[in-house]
Amino acid sequence: MLLPVAVHALSPCLYDAHMSISSGQAAEFTIEELARRAEMTVRNVRAYASRGLIPAPRLQGRTGYYNRVHLQRLRLIRALLDRGYTLAAVEEAVMATPASAAGHTLNLLDILAEPGEPEEPEVMTPEALADLARVQRDSTLIDSLAALGLVERLDDGKIRVLRPTVVRAGAAAVSLGLSAESVIELFPRVTRSLREVADAFVGLVSGQIVDPFMDAGMPEEQWQHVTEAVETLLPVASQVVVAVFREQLADSIEAEIGEQLKRAEF
């Protein structure tokens, strides 16, 4: 299961200037400062501490002092919760992960969950979208796109295109003569097929790279190898999918041309 491993920095800013080590000593801060850096409330920090999700602080008198390990753990918890995992699942994953591995796990989680930069949504009028596809404005088509999570309606009558690349590609196909309905219906089929490929690939990575690493106790000296391997394999998998699709598309086109030529003979 990838979740316990995917429990390492979402970006290089995890090791930001505030977390720098000075004179050989790790920076320390109070619970209020810890909560601010983790973008949580003090109440949440105390709650997670009471559940044993972060190590106990260093006590000086009645004041507890926290360090980078605590911050990484809290950022890890927040990252997993933000991705839709339940608190129970997060607790199980975090407790199964050494405190010192939180930074590594956040980085691996970022690689697995967000292999590319997310697209910036585009706001346009329904008329502008119709113009892209060279069709008349049709409210039912926008509803269909919204149902697929590709666009959303705004209060001012405009629409927010959530996946511009997909929508623009579909509009281009429609502008070439395909019906909008058929192109929209094709999207779920493509998604399902590619999801099967993605699940199979992730299963291979998990079974052959991640699971042996976890079974070995997630040794510190292997973290870099695992992270680099996963990061390298993701674009390789994408290239394979594109290359195979092009081959299959070419074969399909050739077969269709052959059928058309046979018909022309009669």
C-alpha cells in the first residue's frame, strides 16, 4: 500500500529558511509558532499530539519546544487530509512511519500524487467555448461537460474551464466535423482505459519497489533510490502510453482506410 510510504516535502520549501540549522542546532519554536508554520490551529496541534501523532516536545520548565521533525509530521498530516484521506487512515499511516521519515514521505507523496504541474483554469463565456468548437451555443453540452468535471458554471453566466487542455482538444475535434455529443461520450471511455493502465503501473511500482522497501523497514540509505526510481518511472510510463497509443491509432486508421477502399471498389 502506497499511503504509509507516501506519508515526504510537498515542495523544496519544506526545508525553508525558517527551518535552517544554525550553529549545529536545529531551530526550535513554541506550539503557537509550530501551529502557524504548519498552517493549523493550536487546538489541532494539541489534538494530534494527544493521539500520539507527533513526538513529545522538549520541555524547559512548563514550556514545550518543537523542531523540524514535529513540523514535518504536521505537514504530512495536513497533506494527507487535504488529499481526502480520513483521519483514521492518516493516523494509521503516520504511526507506521518513523518520525524521521516524514520529510522523505512528503516528497514521495508529491511525486506519486502530482506528477505534473496542475493546469490553470480558464474563465470564458459560453459563446467563446462554442466558437472554439465552431458550433452554436448549447446549454446542454455545457451541462454535460460540467457533469464530467471539465467545466463549472459561474454566477455571472461565464464558465470556468477546469481542464483547458482536454476541453480545447475536444473542441478542436468537434470543429473538424465530429459531433459534440460523441466527443463528450468518448471522454469517460478514455478515462476508464487510462485508469486501468495507471492502476496496473502503480501496482508494479508498489509491488516491486515500494513494498520491498517497506518490508526492509524503510532504511534511510534507500530513500533517495526509491524516490528517484518512482520519479523517473512516471514520465517513462507516460511515454510508453503515448507511443503505444500512436501505434494503435495508426493501425486503426490504416484498417479503416482499407475498409473504405473496399467499399469504393463496388
